[in-house]
Amino acid sequence: MIKVTRLNGSQLVINSDLIEFVEAIPDTIISLTTGKKIMVKESIDEIIERVAQFKRLSGIRINNPDTAHISEGS
């Protein structure tokens, strides 16, 4: 679960497993696998970091080719 901010300033929590894709046109829109779209203040990079952080805290390993050379615990 990640916390995001709607354009009106209200916060909500999204199940990150339901995120299908994120786009910026120019506002950031999160599209969920349910078909729902949510416009938020956070940038695409912030969304990516929040999902990665949540998955790290949850103990879920993320396969990222950019960090494949880094061993766990580094």
C-alpha cells in the first residue's frame, strides 16, 4: 500500500499491486488494473520509489536489471 495525494490535497492509500501503469500528461495519472484512474500530485519517480520502498518493507524482492549487480545487504 502506498500513500498518495490527490490534486485537491486529500490523501489516499492505493494497493500498489493494482497499479497497471503510471503516466504524466502533464499531471500524474495512476491507472489501476480495475480500470480506475487516479490523478495525483506525486511525480512518476515518487510513485516508483514509494512502491519500491513498500515492497522492500514487505520483504518482496524486486528484479531490477539496473541493480542486478548489487548484492543484498549492500
